[in-house]
Amino acid sequence: MAGETELVVNEDAWKQWVAYRKAIRKPLREASWSLARRKMAMVGDKEKQKEAVEHSIANGWIGLYCPKDWMQPAKSTRPGWT
């Protein structure tokens, strides 16, 4: 689709996501296609995109979600710091 050339998307993960959505009878519509690709690109590098797709499929979700542990702040290695 137009305007997506600047997005870095793992095409294999994207195809897996589109096929999954089709298999569960919730295909991506034209209006959501570019937004979903943008969301995938924002996940991070191509490996993280693949992990997010696999995580979402494994949980049977319709939306694309990152594992929660990605959102946790890094813990300090200094004693007394969390």
C-alpha cells in the first residue's frame, strides 16, 4: 500500500500475521492494513516483530501485542535500587 516504503517490517512475520487473521475469519481490512503495518514496525527490529506475532497468535489474540516483559523497566544492578 502507498506510503509504507519507509517502514521496516519483517515480511515473513507480516505474512504469518495476515494468514492467521484470515484463518480466524478476522481479515485485515483495507482501512486497517497500513495502521497494522505501522504498529508492527513500531514493535522494534525484525526479530522482535516476529516474537510479537508469535506471542499474539499463541494467545489467540486478534490484535498484535508485545510480551509484557518488554514493557518492564530495566532493574538496576546496584544494591538498594529497583
